[in-house]
Amino acid sequence: MKKIIIYDFDGTLTPDSIPKWECLNQCGFDQKDLAQLFGKLKQELKVGEDLYTKLYATTFSILKEHHYPLDEESICKGSGNIKYNPGVESALKALKEQGYKHYLVSSGVKPYLTKIKIAPYFSDIYASTFKYNDNKVVGMDYIMSDTNKVLAIQDIMRQNNLKDCTNIIYLGDGLTDYPAFKFVKENHGQTGFVYQTLPNKELTKLEEADLISWAVPANFEIGHELYRRITGEI
């Protein structure tokens, strides 16, 4: 049976672990500002709080403060400008032709992710969704939190009639993937950590928890280590 590959998005398929939101850029926040904001929210996170719930609440607060149009098209601008890690599109294409199935599980926004260049390669996209009122976006309806990623994986298993994760590879890039890594690893699947540089503190913590099957540079080009890990060549 061919394997199912489940991907995180930001930091896994892209070089940036922080989402690139053109709507916030237009409100005066560059990528450095967003990284600082993300870091601040992480530090202020209390036990039981979800990072992405706070992040989206802060995002909508900024958009409203700057009188930014709160419609889906305006908020989801920039989907065609995403920079991907080396070889992402060619790897998705080649693996799909070999019978592998791709799924995207992301805390990002589904209306945005369905518009990205590589969206057609995925059998399904699991992500956060907006709440609407008269075609205006008024907030978040569903947030793909770290723990909700496990629910998405379980749904993928049901779709494919899988009793465990033996035929699943989960690819992620940080501690936000902790519950997903844990579920897949404990249910006999493979967990791959992709990184831009070493040392990586989040990788160290995940390895200490014995949640990583292998860690490789974020290069998806055919013939490179990540691609060969996925296909079982090494």
C-alpha cells in the first residue's frame, strides 16, 4: 500500500514558520514585525490557552484598527506570492504520480490555502475557517489548533480505512506539531522534522521526547535526503 503524507504548511513547505499575511503587510506589519508579534504571543500564552486563537484575535483587531476590508478576498490576498522550500512542487507531483496521497493540515486559513499554487496536489486540506455574516468575515468559525491536528489525522485515517498510522508520514517543523508527531509516532507512523538550519531548539525538545523518526534539511528536491526518506530509499 502506498504511503499517505500529511504536511504542515508554514515552515514545512515554506521557509517561513510565520504565516505571510499580505493583509497585515498592508496594515504596516512586515515579516519581522509579525515574527516579533508571534514570539510575544507565545511568551504570554497561559496554560490552557491556544496560540492560534490568540493570534487570529490579534489579527482581526489589527485589521479593524486599520479599517481593512473584512471580506474573504481581501484577507486572503497574496496566495500566489508564496515562496516554497526547494523542490516542493516537483516532489508533490512526482510522488502523486507514484501513487502517494498528499494531505495538508495547517493552522492557516482554508480559503487562502485552497488558492495556493500547490493546492491541486492535495487530496484534502484541513485548516482554520472563517465565520461570516452577509459575506463579511466577522471572526473565526474553526481554528486548526495543535490538538485539532490530531482530529484531522484521525479523519484522514477514516477516509483511507486505516486502523493505525503504519502507512502515514507526518512532516512538520516545530513544537506546534507536537500533538500530531506524538499521535502518529505512537500509532506506528513515521514523523519527519524539516529544518532550515541547525541547531534547532524545537527539534531538540521533540527528539528528547522521542517523537521524531528522522530530521532533514527542508529540501524536497528529487534525489535529496528528504525525498529519499519519504520514498523509503534510506
